[in-house]
Amino acid sequence: MTKIIYTTVDEAPQLAAASLLPIIKRFLSEAGLEVETRDISLAGRIIAAFPDHLTDAQRQSDALAELGELVKTADANVIKLPNISASVPQLTAAIAELQGQGYALPDYPEAPQTDDEKAVRAKYDAIKGSAVNPVLREGNSDRRAPAAVKAFAKANPHRMGKWVSDSKTRVATMGEDDFRSNEASVTLADAATLRIEHVAGDTVTVMKDGLDMPAGTIVDSTFMSVKALKAFYNKTIEDVAKEGTLYSLHMKATMMKVSDPIIFGHCVRQYLAPVFAKHGDLFDANGITPNGGLGTLLDKIADLPNGAEIAAEIDAVMADRPPLYMVNSDKGITNLHVPSDVIIDASMPAVIRAGGKGWGPDGEEADTTCVIPDSSYAGVYAESIDYFKETGALDPATAGTVQNVGLMAQKAEEYGSHPTTFEVPAAGEMRVMNGDTVLMSHAVEAGDIWRMASTRKAPIMNWIELAIERQAAENCRAIFWLDETRAHDAELLNYVRPALAEKGLTDTFEVMAPTPATRASCEEIREGRTTIAITGNVLRDYLTDLFPILEVGTSAKMLSVVKLMQGGGLFETGAGGSAPKHVQQLMEENHLRWDSLGEFCALGESLRFAGGAKAKVMGDAVDTATVKLLAEGKSPGRKVGQDDNRASHAHFALYWAEALANQTDDAELATAFEPVAKALADGIDAILAEIKAGAGQPVDLGGYYHGDADKTAAVMRPSATLNAIIG
């Protein structure tokens, strides 16, 4: 029987853990099950990276590296909560908070000059973006809505915006000179050690060396033309002004932490083109870049002698540009303020669920032009919008479901490409070399964004096997979302088709490009049927937000199982992110609306995976409690005065204890939990009253990224009655 690792993370899920984890530990102790934590939070990873700067009391081990080794073993049983994939503004804010708490950390060097500064920058760059998931995901993804969640959504359908056929909302994408159109791909017949070179005239610069690839690896390279990107932005700004819609940029600056902040920065630059034309040299001289977003830009401009004048010019340009999609209209936070504020896999489903509407600067909803520069997956959202314009909004009360089997193990595809992504330093050629052989090459200009990605054979074959397993379990329509006209997908199909043919399953599975697969899947769920989307890594990420948000109102309630390739298990608690707005509400109003349903689902699966009769009884009781929690309507409400996350945990504890007391498979556990269930039932009214006693008042957590444990516990465990029962 293996121990369960419960990750320490950030923001709302970590606050929820302060309430839920003591309950889990108390209950599992009765079954002899051990739960340990590992700190993979943003603050924890920063602290672990700089032991030489800290005191003995401040240092902590590199838990991410430790877990990275654990997930390569059969003993792994990890419940992984959502963590921050930090943008530069988030990273620098976390550093500043830790420095304010007495941690003598170095500043983030935005323009490193010395070797020491470059070394510090390299450590911080390894922390920013999606630094956690590629390390832990040593297996492929099986994501689906639990039956209880689907049943609840059908019985209690969430609100959907109204789609109209004449909606102006649309997707704008490049379609040429982007990553999709420039992609080249090869499959290595033999193991190889690759290197990446930049050639300018007679000068050959090795950009990356020692890239070991096993036989059978698919290697891709591609680039986005910065000239074409700027022209695209200029055209979309002009078109949106004529159309009278909101301008909204949708990126993945967290996961694609090298390329997408640059692409984001170019949008800010073109949107404020007159300002950069006038003050660009001044900005460059002061290390001011738009890549951190409009918010950081304004902060740094404020420090300039003529900062107020430039800020006024920015206001004037923005007033003359098409209005921006807003993250927070009340606070004036736009779509372009922070790269990590508008993440495509969450922002696009929100627009589609809302009937194509976004919030404008005036606080009103309006149609929006969704700007997605690279066309690789933009068609998924464009087709979704077109489909719902034609058919009207999906009805959650009758909707079927789209499950997902995603290829993601061993840093597969684009999501593993940031160490091999470069902003091209000068015009010339970027090429991938195998010894003296040029595998792939591209003619590039200065500022173009070039990348190489790889996908190994073992994860591919495991992914195909998982797809076969899931289709057999569901006996439903199953589609490989692969485009034969795309270089990478064509190489993947060279594995998929023979593997299916060998098992006599060619006719059981379909192959469709993402755009027609989107329409086919929408049609299936409109008819109330189940379908399985078998996708690569990026589409796994996108679709496991898109369809759950349409079907059940959120992606945080998904069952997400990663079957690790060496036999272990990684159980992810949904796909809902770390919900910074939830933290803000807690700090201002002492109400946390985070829903821990994802944690409940992951816990049940983790317990059954742990092995042993008692663990199975505990896991089955978790499921029973979860079903009752939903049926009784005890999920958190959004507003102060309603039950929140802590109240939901109290009900979960009650229902879990009752399920254990009433089950007949393990008499010892039933006896142990009978008094616990009675105490919780007798005390539930007092518990809820104690939780709500401080509602509406601001609270002090002692920090945002690195809160004080005692202060957080006081906020998240306010019920003396519950604490006396749980311990």
C-alpha cells in the first residue's frame, strides 16, 4: 500500500486545502493510510531554487524534482492540485513578497548583463510558465466528467448565454506565416543527439546542443514570422474598429512561456503603435518591454520623468482604438494588462458559453472578435462559434459529454518546446542538425519566433492503447483529432493507423481534422450522446475546458486521471486553474467560493488506486459522499451569506463519515466512524454558524503567494466545533 502525496500549491485550491486536508488526514488515519504533502507552489519553487541566499530555517528541498522522480515509479500516488503557471508579473510579485518576509532572494534580472545575473535569470526562467506539469505528467491523460457531476448538471442546468445567428463574434487568425503553416516534421529511424543552429552568413551559432532523442521520436520545427504577425495585428485592429466589436486576444502565455509572451507583447505594441513610434527608443533605453502586458508597462512608465505625459498619450490612443475585452471592467483591467489573465483554454469557452459575449470597458456585454494569432487550433473555436450561431446554445439538461484521451507524457508536442524556442537574433537560417545532416531548416528574419518540439514513440503507443481501452469501456464514438495535411499529425498517423489495424479496430475509430471533429462532437452532445476526443497535448488542454464548461458549467469538476507509464497514478483535481478572483473575494469578504469537487473526485480515485480493502472502502465512501453533496445542493455559493468552500467541506465530512458508518464491507471502519458521523450530524448547525460568523469582513492571510500558515488556518478553520471533532 503506497502513501498518498497531496501537493501544496497556490491561491484558491491551496486555501481550500487548509480546510480539507485536515479532514482527509483524520479520516484516512483510521484506515492506516498515510498522507504527505509536497510543496510545488510558486513561492516554494522560488525558495527551493536559491538555498545559498537563505538561512537554514528558510531553506526547503526541491519538492518538484523529488516528485519528478517519484512519478517515474510504480509507487507514485499523487493528488495534484492546480498551481500557478507564473507570468513574469506574477513571478516578480512573488519574489517581492518573499523579500518582504525576510527572504534574501535576488531580484529578477529583466536585462541580465553579468554571468551572475544570467545565472539568476536562468533559475527564475525555469520556474515561470508551466514548469510543474511537464515534470509530473509521465503518463497520458484520461479526463471525463464523473457520472454524479453530469447527473447533477442535467438536473440543475447552469445558465447559458443566448446565441443569435447575426452575432458579430468571430475568430481572427493568421492562417499563413504562422506555426501551423511553417511546420516541418520527421520521425527518427534511429536514436540521435540533435542540435539547433542559427546560421547568419558565414557565422554558425549553436543555440542548443545535446538533445538526445530515442528511435521513433517525432521531431517538429516551425516558426512564426514577426513581420506577418504585426501585419495581422494591424489588420485585425482596423477590422474590429469597423465591425464595432470588442478586441480580445487569446493566448497561452503560461504554458507557452517563451513564445506567447513575445506574441502578446507584439499585440500591445501594435495596439499602442503611435506611442511606441514616438517613445520606443526611450522604452528600450530603460528596459521597458510590452511583453509583460499593459499593466507592467504603465507601472514602469510611471517612473520616467515624462511618465504622466506618456500615460496620457496611451489613454488617448486607447480611446481611438477599438474597445478591449475586459478582465475586470470595474477596475479598468483590460485583456492586454497581464499575459496570464486571459488564458485561451478558459477565456474562449467563457465567450462561447456566454453566447459570444464579452465584457467591455463600459461594463456592458458585447460581441467580440477573438484574436488567436496561430491557426493550429483556432479552427476549434471558430467552428464552435459558427455551430452555435446556426443551432443556438447547448442545453445542459440534455447534453451528452465529450471525454478526452490526451497525448501528454514526457513533454509531448508544443508544451515541451520552451527549452527549444528562440526569438531569432538575426536574419538567416534556423536548422535542426543530426550530426552533419540537416533534418529541417527554415529561412528566418530577425525577431521571428522559432521552436522545435518532440514526441517520443513510447508515449504515443501508450496513448493509442489508452484510447482503445477507453473506447471499449464506453462503447461510443471515438475520434482521433488529427489533420492529415499538418506535418506533425501526418507523422502521428503513421503510428495510429497501423496500431489500430493490427488490432482489427480500423473501423471502430475515426480520424478527423480538428475543425470537422469539433462540429461532429458538438452534434453528438446536442443529441445527448457520449463521444471520446483523442487528441494531442494542446487540444487535450483546450477541449477539457471547452466541453466541460459547456456541459457542466466548469472544468474544475472533471475527473482527471494520469495513468503513469511506469505504473503509478497521478490524480489531477480538475482543469479550473487556481482562481485568483476567488482569493480576492476571500480576502475582501471572507467568502471562498472555490468548489472542491475536483479534489473529492481525485481523492476517491487515489484511494482505490492505493490498493487494499480499507482503501477501497474509503474511496467508495468518498464517492457516496460526493453524490449526496451534489444531491443536497451543498456546493459552495458565489455570494457572501451562502455556504462557501468551508461549509461544503463540513457537509462532505458529515456525508463521508455517514457513508463509512453505514457501509457493511468493513465493520472496523463502520464502528470507528459511527461516533464521528453522530458528532458531525449533531454539530452541523453550530459548525455552519461558526463558519459564517466572520462573513463579509476582510481577512489577513499573511501573504498572497506565501501566506502565514497560522493566519491561513485561522481563516480556513474557523469552526471550533468541527476542529474538536476532526482534531
